[in-house]
Amino acid sequence: MRLLLALVLCLLPLSSIGAATLRVMGFSGSSDWPMLVGQAQGFFARSGLHIDLVSTRGSASQMRALLAGEVDVALTAMDNVVAFDARDHADIIAVMGINRGGRARLIASRDIRSIEALRHRVLAVDAVDTGYAFVLREILHRGGLEPGEYSLASTGGSPDRLAALEDGRAAATLLNAPIDAQAEARGFNVLANASDILPRYQGSVAAVRRAWAREHADALVAFIRAYVESVEWLRDPAHRESAIALLLQRLPRIAPQDAARSYAELLDPNAGALSPRAAMDVEGVRVVLDLRARYAGRPEALDRDPFRYYDPSYYQRALGHD
């Protein structure tokens, strides 16, 4: 009887024998596409993982949840990792890349058609001292506006920032796909594309607590491996229609044309924002550090070594480079 039970257990998929649960928090939208693919295609399950994927309304609450141990993995801006290390001495690290380049567009209200017209106006950001607020400041700087010539208001994620644009609380904001397409369709004006200004910018990453990573190294490596598999499945042109159908199924508020546009933006072979093989752009991390040093104050207190904030060892193990 025991022999028969052992044989049955050997034949069962790993996912059915006490799969490890990882609590992952991201921002609802096309940036979660690889996560949705990994769940639908069974890549996580075959790696022995059950993924509990939840959404956040803003990076501040997301990082608080990560630090409190309420989630295991945060899909968040690289700058958030740097900010919480520099400000709160949080023991967190990035372990793989999610997207590269600025991957956001500056969208303004219907009466504003230039960056100059944003002078003395209120602009919505996720949080004033983390995330893409410094990307916005750099766009404005290159357009002729300096800090003090406009105001930033912490508003939350893209849906909340679009709401602030619609009700007049903000004159402009950075929006990611597909929310930016929704704003453009409603008559708001596109003033700039962040990726044109900051092509080497490490956008979102997977971040974890160092202590948790050490204690759950095998699960983290399995997660990275399955995520890379999901990204490569998405990047295969043969899966385009299936991928778009999956996004529409999981995010029904997205219009089909916006889903198709997001696919093109994320997965263009040459300029797609989705990080190939979930790799980190170390030079892009340096740009993140440069912007924080420029706009957050006290640049002398910021460690400019990218590997203070990024530990490549788990990614290397996942890809068999150890």
C-alpha cells in the first residue's frame, strides 16, 4: 500500500503536492501580463508555486505591505527600492527586471498643449518622492520647467491619476498603457513620451526583503524561472492573439484596441518595454540613481552602486548561471 502511494505521489504534478504560496503585489494593468500568463499557462504551478496576485492603489502602500511581510514579492518601480533603502534603511532588494525605459507618457488636460503651459499648475504623481515623480521632473526640466515652477500632488496609481486629470485636480500626469490610451481617447493631450527622454531607465522590478529571500531562496528562484518562461511565451508572435484574449478576460475594463496597443508597446522586438528574459538593465539602474540624486536632495548620502539595490544571484540561479 505504501509503495502504491509513493508511486502515485511521484506521478502527481508538483503543483498538487504542497505547492508553495507566494503573495505577489503589482499594479493592475498590462504590466501584470507575464503574471497572468504564468498562471494561465501553468508555468508557476509546474514550478511548484501557487501565486496569490493582488493589486495595489499606490507604491507607498505597496512598499509598506512588503516591509510588513504582508506580501512576499512587490512588482514595483526600481526607484521605490532605492527610496526606501535611502530613507528608511529598508532591507529590500530587486531580483529581476519587469520593464525598461520610462514607459509612460505625459498626458495633459484638454486646454494644455505644451510643457510650458504647465507652469504654476498641479501635476499628479503616484508619490512625490518615489516612483516616476523624478522621471516627470526630468521631462519637465528638459521642457524648460524647474522645481518650484509647478506643484506635485501624491495621487496613487494610474487609474487614480487619470481621475485627478478628469476632475480637474491635476493639469497633467504620467500614465502607463493602457490607461494612457484611454486618456487620449477622451481628448486629453500627449505632451511627451518618457522612453524618448530616458531610454536607459530601469522601470519596474521584482523586489523582496533580503531576509525573506535567504529563507525562501528555492521558491524565489522557481518564481523567477517561471516568470522568465512567461515573458518568453509572451514574446513569441505566435501567441499574440491568445495573449490579448487573456488580458481582456482578466482585465475586462480594457478595450480590445487598447490591449492590442499595449501588446505592441510592451513586446516590440526592438523597442518593447517588457524586459527581455526579465533581465535587469544595470545602466538603467544608474539612471534611476542619478535622477534620485538630482531631485531628492542630499546626493552625497546616496550610495551610487547599483548592486546595493540589486542582487543578481537569484536570477543567475534561475537561469542556470551559478
